[in-house]
Amino acid sequence: MARTRNRACTGFYGRKENAMVSVSGWISLLIVLVIIGVVIWLVDFIVRTLPVPDPIGRIIRVVAMVIGVLIAVLLILQSVGLVAPGTVITPT
């Protein structure tokens, strides 16, 4: 029984340090995702408020959304451990 309890306390890589850091990592990830969402909302709000022609405004909103989603996906992959921090993903 003690062996199961000890194994449940370990992190993804089997080290106890990762389990302790994971809570602060998830909180940091949540804060960064909220900031990304606010920035995307602000870009969308500014483009809708200013008199920008329709194709240009739509392109700006789509580009902002794509960049925000890519950053969010990379941050989530880094927090899960599938991508090393600072890794640049390039097509092969």
C-alpha cells in the first residue's frame, strides 16, 4: 500500500520534484493563457472599433487568432512535457 502511495506522488517523469512544481506550472500556464486571451480580445476589439476595411480587418483578426492559438498549443505541449522549452518546431 505504501508503494502505491509513493508512486502516486511522483510526477510525470517519476521524480518527486516534478510533482511539486506541477501546481505552480499549471497556475503559470493558466495566467499566460488568460493574458493571451486578453491580448487577442484587445486586438479584435481595436480592429472592430477602428474603421478598417473589411478584408484587412478580417485578415488582422485571423492572424492574431492563429498566432495566439499556436502560442497556447506550444505552451500546453511544454507543460505536458512533449516539447522541450525553447524548442523551435520546424517542418521537416
